[in-house]
Amino acid sequence: MSESSVVDGVAKDLFIGGKWVAASGGRSFAVHDPSTGQRLCEVADASPADGKAALDAAVAAQPGFAAMPPRERGEILRRAYEILLARNEELALLMTLEMGKPLAEARGEVAYAAEFFRWFAEEAVRIDGGYAVAPNGNGRFLITKQPVGPTLLITPWNFPMAMGGRKLGPAIAAGCTVVIKPAEQTPLSMLALAGVLAEAGLPDGVLNVVTTSDAGAVMEPLIRDGRARKLSFTGSTAVGRKLLEQCAEKVLRTSLELGGNAPFLVFDDADLDAAVDGAMQAKMRNIGEACTAANRFYVQRGVYDEFARRLTERMAAQKMGRGTEDGVVVGPLIDDDAVRKVRELVADAVDRGARVLTGGSEVDGPGHFYPATVLVDVPRDARMSDEEIFGPVAPISVFDTEDEAVAAANDTEYGLVSYLFTNDVKRALRVSERLEAGMIGLNQGIVSNPAAPFGGIKQSGLGREGGTVGIEEFLETKYIAVSL
Ligand code: ADP
């Protein structure tokens, strides 16, 4: 399986109404390999008219899909799960080529995307309702759930397939048709996923994929159109805010999974081996390009130096290179802007008094690389205390008391995830309750799981994805008042 055959094997057109079609005017845009900066291929560049055609197809397919037996919807997802597992190797390579993550992580992501389909295949047949006696005894309440309707999905480049699976799984299980727009940096994984779902028997028009270099121009008219009834978005808080405003016009249901600024707390009573392992996972998964990435490490004074020493040792040993090479952990960042931002944040922290224990240097040659970096004594006024680093940089600061740690952790507009390492069960529960986050990693560095509710509070978003609540985001509750 060569790299070029994997890229050649993906359809590069728009997927609308069950057909692969060229963009109007035949326009296309380039997809690049971030490890070399070289062009991989061109994909169709949808116009607003193409976007409208995709929404037309989703609207037309909605009544039929809502009427499809839940078991059949579930079986489509189950087949897609099996196809993904069977094709894991080629899909992983495709993802690594367009996004840069190490192959081992790309394989993990294909399996993770597949797990969303398996989970929601099981959820499709568990959509429940109710029957109740009215309090006055005279009437009855029938409660049922129906698909929200045609849905717009927008996904980011950092998990190009899993974010598709996380949204498409519950949408399809619930009976919603969709228009999905993948990030312009990584359209190939989504195009491949569309091929998998078509092969699994998804009816024409249920899934429509528009790739475009101008997300705003294509999506805003669809959001304002009024026929789509929901938007589910994963991306930056800045864009999420803008989309929420656009959704207000026609009062669309919204699910937003936005930025994070995860604190990682290590108390003196923590298992330090577990804390360092957890730190490596929370920091280095996806080269630090994850909204769940640990962005600020707060370590209690008694273990501060030892934690920093051990983390530095591990970080310094991480192999940097192209994601296709054996043993690489530090793949390229997505583009030059990403590298520039990380460089600026590190320079700013150092200017304000942080010390570099490893990394922090420029990388020569092609591709968009930044080395695994550890900073200590990072002051509160460093920009990275407030901004997502989105790269392999671990800033560490010291604390003395539990109150101080909780205050520092919560001192952010974000509230996606917080990590907490302690062996004191009372402290574990006390601090978990006080941390302002939708998710807590308690003595573990990874929280993502298709069977658990993923999402944030504060400016990290609205709604939850995955778990038993994930499908609710795509369902409306209808109440029928029955006279007896
Ligand atoms: P990032 O900074 O991680 O690239 P973005 O929020 O810019 O995050 O992008 C996430 C997704 O949102 C991508 O699919 C991108 O194309 C899309 N996007 C960006 N701007 C807009 C917009 N104005 N309207 C709709 N989608 C957008």
C-alpha cells in the first residue's frame, strides 16, 4: 500500500444526494502534507450554490430517513464500524499524510471513530419515550422522541475522522440527515468516511459532504436558510461564537465543542509515575493539538522539582519526524501559522521569567515542526496561561495549597477538561467537584471515550457528545396530551 495509492483511492469530489459531483465551475483546492509542505492532491472547492444543493438533498432525504426502522439505521452504522476496522491501515495512512499525526495515533483514531459508530448503532434502538398519568388523574401524557431534522456539521482538522464519527454516529442513529463540512486542511479522511458509509448502505441524500476553502461563505447561508434545524460544530471558540450568533436568526439547536485550556494538577500525595505517564498522554497525544491537551501544569511544591525532572527526561526522549516513521511521537504541526504561534507563546513565557528545561528551539528543514518542550516557573501573566498552545509544550508552575491550585485551575474562560492527580480519595472528590470543567481526568491523562459524555462548560461549549446523552442532541422530545 503506497502513499500515492492511498491518496488516489479517495474520491475528491463533493458527495451530494448519493453522487460524487464536481464543484460548480470545476474549482478545487490543494491538500498538503504538513511534514513536507508538499501538495498531496486537489479536492473539490464547493461554492455557496453547491452548499445549497447539499442542503436540498438533505432536506429531501429527511422524511424517508426519519421513517427508516431504527434497527436498520443501527445496522448501517454497525457495518460502517466493521468496514473501518477492516480498512484501518489504509485510512490511518491517509490521515497521517494530510494531518501529520504519527501512524500509531492515526490507527487509534480510526478505531476510535469506528467505536462511535458501534456505540450509536447500539443507541439507535434505545431511543425511549414515556407514558404517564397526569397529576389530576384525568389525562395521560405520551412522550416520544423524533429526529431534530436536517443538520449541519462542521469538523476540525485535528481529529479529522473521529470528529466525523462523533457527530455522524448520533445523527444517523437519531434519523437526521446531514450536510458535513470538514476542515479545509484535512478533507480526505471525511471523504473516505463518506465512502465507507455509502458502502455500508446509507441511503442517498442522508450524508452530504461539502469540501470548501471558504467555510464562512458556504456555511452561513445554510445556517440562515432555516431548513436545517441544527448545527453541531467542533472548533475554535472564536468561530463557535460567530456560528452561535448566526444560529440565533432561525433558532437552530446547537452543539458546540470549542477551545480548552486544561489545567493538570499534581498534588504532593500523587503517584508520581502515574502523574508523569498521564502528563505525557494529556500533553503529547496528537502532538499537543487537542482541545483536551494539558495546557497548564500546576504541581505542588513537595514534588515540583522531581515532576519537572521526570517529565523533562521523557519529553527530551520523544522522537520527532514524519508520522510515517517508526517510533515518531512528535509529528509536524498542521501549518506554519501553528508553529509561529507556539514559538511566540514560548518566547513570551521566557520573556516573563519562565525557564526552558528542554526543547524550545527552532527546527530546520521542510515541514512544520516544533520540538517537545518543557518550561518551568511559568508566571500567571504569560500568554499561554490564557491561550491554547496547540503544540508539544508543557508549562509548569508551582503551588502550595489546594485552594491556590483550584483557583489557578479555574482562572480561565474555558471549562472543557481538568486533570487531577492525588492518592487521597477525599481530596480527589473534593477537588473534582470544585474544578470548573465538563470533564475531569482523575489520575488519568485521557478522558475521551465514545461511551462517555464529552463536552465543556463556560466558553468551551454547549452540549455533550457520546455516551447515552449524545443522541439526545439530535432528538426533539414531543409530548402528546391525551384525553381519557
Ligand atoms: P482551528 O483554529 O482549529 O482551525 P476553526 O474554528 O478555525 O479552528 O475551524 C474549525 C472548523 O470550522 C473548520 O472546519 C473550519 O473550516 C470551520 N470554520 C472556520 N471559520 C468558519 C466560519 N466562519 N463559518 C463556518 N465554519 C467555519
